[in-house]
Amino acid sequence: MRPRGDVSLLAAAALSCALGGEAWGEERPRNDEPASEETRLQELEVRAQRPTSAASSREMNARDFQMRPHSTIIQILNNVPGLVVAQHQGGTKAPQWFLRGFDADHGTDVAVFADDLPINMPTHAHGQGYADPNFLIPETIERVELYKGPYFPQFGDFATAGALKLITKETFKENFALAEGGSFATQRYVLGASPQLGPVKTLFAGQAFYTNGPFINPENLARYNGMARFTLDPVPGSKLTGTIQAYAADWDASGQIPAPQVASGALPRFGSVDPTEGGRTDRTNVMLDWRYAPSAADLWEVYAYGSRYKLRLWSNFTFFANSGLRFVMYPNGGIDDTGDAPVRPNAKYIPGDGIYQGDARWLWGGVARYTRNWFLRGLPIQTQLAFDTRNDDIHVTLQRQVRRTSFFTVNDVRVQERRFGGWWSQQVFFTDWLRFEGGLRGDLYVFDVANRLPRQGRDPNFASVFLNGDTTDGLVSPKANLILTPLENTDVYLNFGRGFHSNDARANIVGDFTGTAPGATGVTPLRQATPLARALGYELGARTRQFDRLDLAAAVWRLNLDSELVFSGDAGTDEAGPSSRRYGVDFEARWQINEWLYADYDLSWVNARFDGGGFVPLAPPILMNGGLTADFQNGLTVALRGRWLADRPADEEDTLTAEGYYMVDAFAKYRWRNVELGIQLLNLTNTRWREAQFADNSCVRSQIQQRNPNAACFAKPGRNAVTPPGAIHYTPGNPIGVRAGLAVYF
């Protein structure tokens, strides 16, 4: 939104200032020019929203970010308009992402970036597009940018529901030390500093986090983060930034528990069926970012990265359903695999359906962009040409395990996945009330899967899957956005775009890779997946600012997707499903009530269906979040925030319901000189809520029967276990909790 005026001067000035060398500091005099007398001007702070291309896209700027709670990555993400995230199955895995009618599990249809570093993991052990942002330290994040829909040429894989960028800081304004603690033995310690090393600006940060959670079996979650950044201007008009990030975490999990067992009183709400679930993960990133503006009209950017990543994850979603009464635990902790032997009376049988998912990979890539601002017959134009690539060298395995000890390998492969992409985008400022943005994006994928199955004997319950082969796929994605300004401070947006998500390389070679096809546990095999699932999106929206204190935005949209990714409890990952369609409405409001009181509200309503008519499981029909924030401008800030997730179908027939919830949190912080005290009251109303939930087919020990081999939950099911009736399984959300912290700035 902008006031009317001379479009040529406005566009030229905006583009030059945004992309020229002056964007990084004051203009440097040339060596051959005589030094002029300096005149020091009074500092002037200018605040404005970046120009947007869609009504539903938005940036959470530094001021908004500071006024909202951001002690954890989950808190930061839950403050983004239209986005709700939940920690699935406890621990410090990637969260579940809810956006535009997608329960995107761990990131299947939401592209997530830290600066230009991709966070999503293709062909991941625990789910396609797995996006774990926990390697970021909350205090290092400067702002958050949200792009809803597939309308933007700079985003490729996974950017169907949208894309999210977490922009990190170049330096800290103040050095600081922070200590926090609270309910469930939660502790968090952070150090941050930005010493100047000659011409080099720096940022150093470290974090240690620990919590037990509210569970009967403590989480023992320990997380450690580190970050170092170095920035210098090697020549006038250029900037070079090098960054290193390191992260490691370890946790125990109580898993997803069956709702009927909790309702009957057989299982405590914070109990577990298999208390040995959990995981370990680590990631190390090295990034280099170079920018050079030889003139106010030209900008060259090169960003390169390399990462080392590992995940070891132990889960159990079905308990006894596929293995029956097979594993006996002795009083000394020893475990005996009885195989097909008859049931032993009075023996202590433990769940044998556990899975181990291992992922170890190197990934590297980068993006190179050239942006030029120019005029064509008086019309200001911005042209951008870019090339990007990503390469993943992956060792991924799926094994069957009991008490974190593997006893059978379902699949074990080395995957080499290569992506080569590029885009051309064009902005044309026709008049002061009409702007066009368009472009083309092209992507080429190469998938190469090599079998690494070990020699092993026949298992009475599970079958291995041989995976070996290669395939390629590519597509061109057109994008177009038209922005009109019919009234001062009011914009209308028309958006169109094609996007896609890639499918797991293993599913691209053979449809079923979970070891649960006929002859294993009776689950129907899947057809071979299409490597790239296309999406087509449309949107009409408007954004306005009135009275210099009220911001409103609304959009109606539609998205068609060739193949939905659906969670499989037997495999603990996502599998390619049928095509789907969604349409919905987004609304947001920001109101500065007076000099110190602010209100915000976000609403997302969606209708999501498969093309065959069934419900898309777990697609949230309504998301709402909002709150009141009081900044008394004397060092004291208080906020009250709430979010609501509506009930939603957990299966295609809507016979099972994933319960929604409403949550209220309260926050306060007070700064006096160089000391800041903060307190958080989380789940203020002590709501009994389910943080993550799925429809699964499981059997617990009390359900095992020995009479009918053709019925579910038979004690010795062999390889043809009958699928038990579906039921909701969930991870309970935290009850009311308190967290307080003290920060010292120096």
C-alpha cells in the first residue's frame, strides 16, 4: 500500500534504495574524489511494511516480533498469521505444521527456510519434507516472512500451502546473558554477543535447554545450540557473510496414546504404552552469503551452504497389532523373542511393533541471483534471473525394533537426490495504481536409490522391501500476480501460480516401501508415486490501512493438488495419496487502540476434500489466533494471547474426530536499565488439549485374544494380521505451567 504519486519516481526510488549499495550503509566516496566537509544529520527512524504480492502474505517485522512471546521456536511460529504448529509425539522433532487446510505433518506442503538455507528434508526417514527448525536459537531471529500459496517464483519444492522464512540477525544490538526456568523442570540458558573484530562484525550465540515435560516417564529432553556469524564489506558496495550453526538433541518420548484407553481409565493421560520411544538428532550448517551492488540498479547475490544431518528415532504407533504376543521381558530386563512359539501363560509380553527410523545425510547447494532495475519507455521494471541447486546424499533405513533394539530391517537404502532449478521474474510498474509481477520457474529432479539390505532370515511378522532404481522428473511452473491500488492505502491482489511437492524417492521407485503389503501385515500396497505432485492455486484478496492505526486484510483462495501425502501409522511416515482440492478464506486485523495498547486477530477457514469426495484426514477447517498487547513504554510489556484449532475429521469418512482446542497464554516482561525480567503463564485456563493426534489401528495388551485368528488383535498374527478398528491416538498437551527468566544486557 502506498499513497498515489509519480509512479516513475516512486518505483525508481524504492527499487534503488531497496537493492542498491546504500541499503547496507552510508555511501562511500570514491578514492579519486576530494573529501567533502561532513555534515552530521539527526538520526531518523523510518518504519514501513515491505511491498507484498498477495493479501495473505505478511512479514512479522522487528517491532511485532519483539512485542510477542518468542522464548521458543514453537512460540515464534504460533504467532505467524494463519499458522499453528504442534510438537508431534513429544521431544524435539520437527513440529506439525497447520496451514491453509493442510495438516502438513512435519512439513510436507510448507517450504521452510532459515535465511536462504532450506530446512525441509526430502526422502526423510520420518516423513517427506520433514522440517525441523530447532537448530535455530530464538534470540537470533530478526523477523518472520510468510508467503501463502504457490504464487512466488523463488520457492519451489514443498511451497504448495506456502513458504516461511526465518530471517536471522546480522549482529546483536546488545550483548546479553539469559536464564529461564519453570514447570516440569524446564531450564533454558542463552548467551549472545557481537564484538567488533576490526572491520568484521560478529554474532556469537549459544543455548542449552532441558525439560522433563508433564509425563509420568520424564522426557529428559536436552538440546544444545551454537551459532557464529562473521560479516565484512570487502569492497565498496559488497557484503560477505559467513555463518556456522551446530545443534544436537536427545529425548525420551511417551508417544501417541490411544484415546479409548485413556477414556476408560486403563491408561493415565500422561502415561505411555511403550515408554522407550524417543530420539537423537544433530545438524551442522556452514553458509556463505555474498552480495555485490556495482550500481544502484544492479545486485548480484550468491548463497552457498553445506550441512551434515542425523536422526535416530524410535517409535511405536500400533503396539501389539502386527507382532502379537511375541517378546517376553524378564525381571532382570532381558528380552526373549519367542517368534511363532505358543503363548506362555503369565509371561510379561511387551509391545513388539516398534520401528526405528534412521536418517544420515550430507546436503549442499546454493542459489545465485541477478537483479536489475531499468526502464522501458518510461516504465520502471525489475528483472530477476536466478539459478539454484540442492544435492542430498542420504542413508535412510526403516527397521523393526523392541525397546530400542532392532531385530529386522524392512528397507535400507542409499539415496542420491539432485535438484536443479531456476527462475525468471518480472515486475512492471504500469501506473501508480497498477503493478504486475510474473515469472516462470523450472525444476529438474534426479532420484537414484541403491539397495543396502543386509542378509537376514525370515521374520514371522514382517517382510523386507528391496528398493533399487532411478528416475527423473521435471516441470515448469508459471506465476502471475496483479496488484491494483484503487484507493490510497488500499491494495487489491489477484494471484495465480503452479507449485509442487516432491515425493519420497523410495515411493518413486516402488509404491510401498514400508514392509506392510500383503504377505506382511495385510495393508493394501500403494501404487508407484508420481515424483513431482503438481498444485494449482488462485487467490483474490485485499489489504488496507486506515486511520494510521488499523490494518485489515482478507483473501479467498483455491488450491488443487495432484497427490495428497497421508500419514501411515505402520510406517511412521507419509505415503502418496489421491488428489485433493481446497478452498478457503483468510482474514487478519491489526489495531493500535491507543498509544500503548495493540490488538491482533487472524482467521483461516478451509474446506478440504479428496477429489473422490472423502475428507482429507486432519485438515483443520478453522484456525484462529490473536491477542492483546500492552506496551506501557516504561519498560513494562504485557500480553494475553489465544489460539483456537477446530475439530476436524481424522479419517476420510469422518467417523473419527480429532478434537480441537482453545488455548490462552499470558506474558509479561519488565526492563530496568540493563536487566529484564520475564514471566509466562502457559495454558492459563488449564485446558485438557491434544497437541498432536492421528487415526491409528493399534492393539494394547488387554485387547489381545487367542480365540479367532481371523479377528483383530490375535496373539499370533503371523504375516497376515487383521487390521484393528481405527481410533484416535494423541500426544497430550501440557497443562498449566509457569516459566520465568532473567536477562542481563551488557
